[in-house]
Amino acid sequence: MKLSVLLILIFPILTFGQSFKLPEPNVKELKDKMVKSDYTKEVVYLYLIQNFDTISKKREIINYDYPDYSICSFNQNFENDINYSLEKCKEAGGLSVLLMLPKTDRQSLIKWIELIYKSAPMDIEHTWNSSKTKFGPTDEGVGCYFEIKETERNTLIENYCGC
């Protein structure tokens, strides 16, 4: 009896004290999928659909106003309380992704960002800032930027690619 009460009290502490860890991206496989999709898919989204089940349909959908009327913005939920938002509707405005995760292990997240970057074809040298919260072009010019932000309950990755 005492053991079961003790386990009931300790289990939530152990569960909430642990950090979520993203599976390591398969760079070669993601690169191949990017090429097969003619680069129309976004690499973080390809990673998510490869590694997690969707638990919602795309919502908050916005389509382009011109000929193909394809989707330029949407939001979708994945298992493990992962939320993905994409916005690329602005003409010459680049691409913005917001990935909301449960509290995530920082070291594995840094490695994850580096591997996601390697998965998308780009020949621009990137580096981390001194606090390892922002990964972007060494010259701070055109390219993709990843920024890690923490809230009390979540880890956010903001990703912007453009001019």
C-alpha cells in the first residue's frame, strides 16, 4: 500500500521532469524527399510527417491568390503535443515556420537543427550565436535562421528563410 502511494506521488514528478527528445533526422532521406518534391515541401514538415502521426488536418489554411492557388499558410498538430505553422504568402517575403514542442532537451535540439539544415540544399555557411539560441548565416545575410525560445511548458523553434 505504501509503495503504491509513493509511486503515485513520484510518477508525475519523474514524467514532468524529463525533456522531450526529437528523433534524429535522416539527412540523406530528407534530401532525397526534398529533391523528389521539387523543393515544394518544407524540410521541417517533411521531417514531421516522416516521424510523427498527424492528429489534426491542416487548418487556418490560406491559399495564394494567383494561378495555382496552392496553400501558402497553414497550421497542423502532430502527436506528442507538437504544433507546426507555416507562412510563405508574402511576395518576396520568404518562408516562416514556427514549431512548438514540449520542453525539449537542449543538446539534442541543437544537433537536430544542424541536421535539419544539412537536409535542405543550401551552400551558405551557418553558425551558432554565443548562447546557442540562434543558428544562421555566418555573414548574417540571406539564408535560413533558426531561433530557439523557451516558455514555461514548451520549446519553440522559429525558422525563417529568405532575403
